[in-house]
Amino acid sequence: MKIQLQEPLSKECIQQLRAIKDTMELLSGKWKIQIIGTLLRGGTMRFMELKRTLNGIAPKKLSNDLQELELNKLITRTVKDTKPITVEYSLTKHGKTLDNLIVEIIDWGLNHRKEIIQK
């Protein structure tokens, strides 16, 4: 019996797998993609507006995810000089580049739901 050795992955394939890993680590979890999708569709929003829109998210989780998205330059946090102080969140130019990905996720999710419900 002859064992066939698998060829090593190309540099391009390794780069692509690393890109998938980086993206999945950044956008992992239940809420980050929903936060981005909400800001894409709703524009600039305050913390409590986001919390209400994202029904079920805990304030601490929302705060942590917003901080992580800000560190990764996907959203900006703007503190307004009002009484009481208002904090607004919006997508950066870089964050808006996720629009096509979000649309694809929406389309896939809608089609997947149809597929599962039909069977």
C-alpha cells in the first residue's frame, strides 16, 4: 500500500487562512456583527439606543464589544459636551467596508432559514 503525501499549502492559501482567522477572531461572538449591522443601517447611535435595538445584550457586553471594535478602528466613540454627557457611536470609513460582508451574511441567513424551515 502506497501512502500519498499531501502537498504543502501555498503561501497564498496560508495568507487566506490567516485572513479568515483574523476576521473570525475580530468579529466572533453573538453581538459584534449585529452591532456593526445596526450602525450600518441606523447610523450614529447612542449607547442606550444600541442597547434597545440589540434586544437582549447586557450593558457590560455591549460596552466591552464597543471598546474592542473601537480599538480595531471599526467604530468611533464621540463624547458630546452636553448635560448629561452624551456618548455616540458610529462606524469609521474602515468599519463601513464591512457592508458587503454584512449584506452577504443577511442574504445567507435568510436563505438558510428558508432551507431549514422547508424541510
